[in-house]
Amino acid sequence: MIRQSEEKNGINVITIGPLTNVAIALLTRQSLKINKLVVMGGTSYASGNVRPSAEFNVHTDPEAAHIVFERVPFLTLVPWETCFKNKFEHQWIIDWIQGDSDIKRLL
């Protein structure tokens, strides 16, 4: 992540877990430049998945979430409910993995 950031003058990042590693990278490498960040985390309607109003990724490391939210200027927060309500069917995932697309090459 750090090398790509330096080579490309910044990177776009998508996270689907706790933000611990991103926060550590931001704290320890001043050269790291994140242009855009999409975080799967938090909750909109207090319907958490670890406590009634807490979502796992932010609840697991709230300090890291705070660091990332403070230091990344362009952040999109995708709350837990969005991911929970918009599931992919198993066959769609298999077809997507076996197919060819720009998104697949990106991931």
C-alpha cells in the first residue's frame, strides 16, 4: 500500500474490516497518501452486529477508526445495514469469479 502510494502519487483504498492497519500506516509513514477511502463500517440505524448499536469494524478498534476518519480527507462510509440488506447470491459470486471484468482485475 505504501509503495503503491509513493509510485502513483496517492491511492484509493476500500476496507471491509477494522481500520487498524490503515491507521498504523498513516501514523508511521508520512509519505502515505490516500486520495479516496471507502470504509465498510458503522451503522445508520443503530442496528449493530456486535452490540445493539455497534458495528464490528469500528467497534473492534475505535481508536484506529478515529485516526483514519481524521486523516483521510475523502472518505465514504458504507454502514453495516447497506451491506446486510444488499446480499449477493452465491451463484452470482461464482459467475463473477469465473468471468472477466475491470472490477475483478482491480480486486
